Amino acid sequence: MKKLVIVTYVLRALGFVLVLLMLFGHSIVLNFFPGLEGRSINPLFYTGIACYALGAVIYFFINKKEKAERRRREIEEAEARVFGGSKESEQE
């Protein structure tokens, strides 16, 4: 599970870098990809947005699942403390 979380951070970082590169480093990108000059729809910009969105969505669902598991464990531990203590005293 931890590897998947790391992948989401890498995807979000890649998306962030691509978007910043297209906003502020447009000339650098055009030096590497001269065919992009004159295009109104820049594929690297939208690829950056897609990478970031994909990483964020995956992280959202992983985090939601981990919070639910943590909440379930805390409830079980609290029940064990409350009811487990009274059961032990009733058995004696």
C-alpha cells in the first residue's frame, strides 16, 4: 500500500512540474519539441494536468480507505476497553 502512495506523490509531482514547465519554461520546451510551436492546445500541459489529477484521485481513495480502517480499529479497541473490562469483572 505504501508503494502506491509513493506512486501517487510521484504522479502529482510530475504533473506539477509539467504544468510549471509549460507556464514558465515554454521556450525550453520548444527547443526540445519544435513541432509544438504554434499549437493552441499544448499536449504537455494537458498531460501534466492529467498526471496530477490521476495521482490526486488515486491518493483520495487510498486515504479514504486507510482512514476507514483506522477508524474501525479505534472503535474495536475502544469497545474492547469498555466491554472487555466489564466482562472480566463479571466473570470473577
